[in-house]
Amino acid sequence: MDISRISTCSITLIDHDPATAFDIIRAAGYSKVDVLERVPHLSLFPEECDPKALKEAAESNGLEIANLATYPGGGTSGRSIAWNWHGWTVPPENQFTGTGFSEDSLAEQERELEQVIRTIDLAGFFGAKSIRVVPGNDRPDTLDKVVPWLKRVAQYAEEKQIYMGIEHEDVDTISGDPNLLRELIEKVGSPYLGALFEPGNLMVVCNLDYKAALNTLKDYVTHCHFKDAKNFGDKNDFVMMGDGDIDFVWIVEQLEAAGYKGDYSLEYELHEPGPATGLRMFYDRFVGMFD
């Protein structure tokens, strides 16, 4: 394991300002961060979060911004899936389209296109390699509707050399069905759009076999978020890194064999222990698997 490819998500520190969050992340051993699109960490609107200040906060803490954990393409719907899961207030509807590229209105689809392009430009400004995107409202019956729009943003992403990844966020969706997600990726037909592979979400949220999912998607992975998860008989749940059932060594071996060159972002979201201790434990235990 090349530890320089390990990142972590800022999500567990979302109640801290970026400078404080980045200081804690660096102290926990990380040299890279995935910045969550939620105030106060990141917004597509500079009046809410100043990109220059965010970049300076990362640089002053010796952190590279590796990925933007954003939601463009999905509008309010794409953000609500994740934000409701965490108990956060759904973003104001006037800021975003309703369902992103799944909208029936051409004007709203074009508005969403502008927000995806803005996100790609932000990634370029920060020096990030990738962003997270959402395929409209993520409903299977809208797959063919969102493909042309994702093709357009993939062309722009290629110009800017920014990879886009679709994360597994919910059941009965495009992103939550590995076969549908692969179909979408293949229809777009660009190496700059792929899967953001998240085995923990596949187990806990989608109730799927993460190994089977990786076999389906391993040639299309553009980024990874890693949380450990364990089966407790009647359900799966997230646990401390190393205490679960996910074979991260196997995952990394499969991805490396498939030619994956991206980062491995550890996503600590447990309530105990606190973020400073938990982030460090996640890092040390993950690295220790490869000793």
C-alpha cells in the first residue's frame, strides 16, 4: 500500500471550520482530504464558502485536496438522499434544481450543467483529481435521460483532467445497482466518468455483496470511499476500521490489478470515539492491514 494515496473525508468534522478540521486531519496522519460539499467546508457558491480561503487553509496544514465530495448532476434530490441519512437540513430549493439532469425542463437541465461545470472548475482550482457526481434523481427509469448530459460534462472533465465518480447512495437506484451503474457508465463511454466505489454503503445501505459489485465495476472505478461494516445477523452496520467483514486488502489488490491509479479515502463517520481519535484509528488500522 502506497500510503501517499490515502485520503480522508472531512464529513466527520463538518461542525468545524475548514482550518480547524484540516488541522485535526493532518494531526491524525493524513496528507490528503476529500472535502464535503456542505457549509462550512465547501459550497458551489463563493459567497457561502470562499474557495481561496479553503485552499489556503489546506495548504497551511500541509494537506492536498484530493477529491470534492460534491453532488452536482442531482440537484436538491441528489443532496437530499445523503443529507437526510445524516439528519441534516435539506439544501434550499432556490439554490439548486429539483432533480438535476432528470428534470423535464431544458432550462433546469442546462442550469444543472452549469453547476457541474462549476464543480469541475473548482476541482481544478484546488488541484483535486476527482469529484463526486449524481445521475439526476438516480431513478432507473431516468437513466437514458441523464446519459446525454453526462456525456457533455465528461467531455469538459476530460479537457480539465478531472475524474467524476458516482457513489452508491441508496437502494433501488442507478447508483445502488452495480449492473445499472455499469450500464450508465458504458453508455456515457468516457474514462472520466466512473464509479466511486464504497463497499460499506453497498453492505449497509444497499444490502449488496460488495465483492460481486467490485467484480462488476472494477474496470470503471475513479475513486474510493472506505468505511468498514459488519453483519449482525438481521442487519449490517458500520463499525471501526478493522472490526468489520470487509476485506480491504482484497479490494485494493483487485483495483490495482485492474489498473486503478486513484486514491483511497477513509471515511470515518462513527460517533465514538471522537473525530480526532477515530480518524487516527481508521488510518493506523487501515495501514496495518498491509504490513
